[in-house]
Amino acid sequence: MFKTILVPTDGSANSERAIKTAIDFARQVDGKVIGLAVAEPYPFSPIAESAYIGGSEAFEQRSLEVAKGHVSMIATAATAAGVPCETIVAQSENPHEEIVDTAQRLHCDAIFMGTHGRKGLSRLFAGSVTQKVIASSPVPVTVIR
């Protein structure tokens, strides 16, 4: 049975639906949710690597603040539903790897996450964090559209 559910969020409406679904499910099975937001670091350019990149610290600080806001919404919703919740903010250039690593490290039984539902060329070129998680996750992934 799924007792520990990882819920990654990017703050999107699709993530909000996954959060609600995960919390409802956890309440029914007497489980807990772990909210995860992955802040991406400043996108350094290899060309400018040796040059000073002004604003990178401010960018990363703001990115972390936004991620903290996203997981605090999970904690608030879980508390209101009477579901135990832990929140984590991580920083990674590869959010899908951080999601899978967190699921393994914290012994999660499942991952509930949203998808942006891209189709066609945008899906091909942009890729999908959700697709990458599905492909590499050792635990079941429930995708909420």
C-alpha cells in the first residue's frame, strides 16, 4: 500500500491538482505526503563561464524563495486535511533526477505529479520532467492532468 507519497510541484495548476489528489489519497490510506520543489540554479552559459555573471546569486535566492512558497502550499493543504506532511526544497539542474533521488532516499511508495500535457513538437523539443520521472522511477508514478 502507498503510505508515503512524494508530490513534486512547480506551482502550476497541474501541480495543484496533483497535490489535492495526493493529499486526498493519503488521508484515505492513513499515509503522509512529502512535498518537493526543485529550484533550478542560474543558467550559466559555457561561453561566459569565466566572466562575471551579475545577478546569479539574486536569481538563485529568488528561485529558492519561490520553491519554498510552493511547498508551503502543500504543507498548508495537508495540515488542513489532517495529513502528515514534510516539505523539501532542493536545487538541481535536473529536476527529474532530484525527484527520483528524493523518492529513493526517503523510501517513498509512490509519486503523484502533474503534467503540462504538451503535444507535438513542443513535447519533442522541450521534453517532459514527468516523462523522465516515469522512465527512471523505481516506484509507481501517478500522473494528474
